[in-house]
Amino acid sequence: MWHDLAALMRQLDADNDVRCVVITGAGGEAFSAGADIADFHKHRSDSEKGRGYNDAVNGLLEALTEMGTPTISMIEGFAAGGGCEMAVATD
């Protein structure tokens, strides 16, 4: 997901017809509930996996901060974990 979001942000930034990117959660209960703890073993069970996961998150944060297109996080409800980091990286 982190890689896909970073690629999408770069694609939107390259589109001259896009004037602003607004990021919001689905369902109205949370902007982001954070990572699924059940997935931690798959993605963070050792230092190598943890670095890979962090690199993916940082790739999205870098894409957001480098965008020339204005970005807005429309937060309703919780913004936990990486979702909070993503919200802070937007304009």
C-alpha cells in the first residue's frame, strides 16, 4: 500500500490538470486506524523486514513532501501510526 500510494502521489503531481490532492479516510470513522497489528509478524518481525517497512513508509512521506501540487489531509476521526505521519507530511 505504501508503495502504491507513493506512486499515485507522483502520478497526480505530474498531472497538470490536478490542482490539489485531498486525502481522506473511507467510512467516516477514521482517517487512518494505523497498521494492522496482525500483519506485524509478516512485515516487522526482524530488523531487515522492519527496515523494508520503514523504507516504504518513508517513500510515501518523501513523495508527499516533494510534491509541487498542494496536498490536504481531511481528517475525520483517528489518525494513528503511519496515517498520522502521512497527515503531517501534507501541506
